[in-house]
Amino acid sequence: MILDFFVPGAPVPKGSAKAFVVKSKGSGKPRAVVTQDNGDKQKPWASVISYSALQEMRSEKPASGPIRLTLYFVMPRVKGHYRTGKNAHLLRDEAPLWHVSKPDLDKLVRCVKDALTGVVWNDDSQVCDMPHVLKRYGDYPGVRITVETI
């Protein structure tokens, strides 16, 4: 199986899990609490990824073997990357190519992997090879996803 598709839209990261210890009210014994901070935009973005993958899969069942995953994130450019006046549609010469600010690449990857679980593969632990994962600026934000069984 080889899938190669583009999901348009500004990529959204998976939130952070935070763990801490609290004392139980009744017994006073310490217990671990884990919270998820996913934000409001993460669920709709993950749904768009899942739906796009479902369209690509057609009626195939999720893969059960090892997977190679390639992800190419295109982040939206900010206004400061463009010139002003009549040339406002042109990029500045010094506009960066690489997106070196938040969101973190690993959180973007985690969101995509979770969205593809149950659609393209049974469990994201099946992803054994990720040869190319990158994040850069571009005029058409989204993520290009390539999935291969190996």
C-alpha cells in the first residue's frame, strides 16, 4: 500500500500531557494525575486529516504491518514575510524558508499519527521508519502525507 495526499489548512499540534502528584482528599495518599492540553483547533484539524485519509484508503482495511511515514508540513507565512505597497504580493528577499518557531515538529507529527490511527494503521507503534519529516513556510499551508507499507 502506498498513499500520498495533501491535507490543506494550517497544521495544528497535539497538545501536551502534563503529569503531577496530588494528595487524595480522603486518605491523603499521593496519586498521579495526567491532564491533556489539546486546544480548540486540534480536534477539527485531526478530523480533516482522518477524513482525507479515509478518502484515500477507499475501502481498504488499516495496515497491520510495519509502516514508513513521510510528513512535509507547510506553515502559513506571516505578513512580515511580504513586501509592502504595490509589491505586497511578493516575498521579501530575506523571508525565511524554515519554520523555526512553535509549534514543535514532534507535536505536529503526534497529531497526524493519532489522526491516522484506526484509518491507515491499527496502532501508531506500527510506524517504524520516518525518513523525511520537515516543517517550512509556504504559500499553501497544510501537510503532505506519504504512507508506505514496508
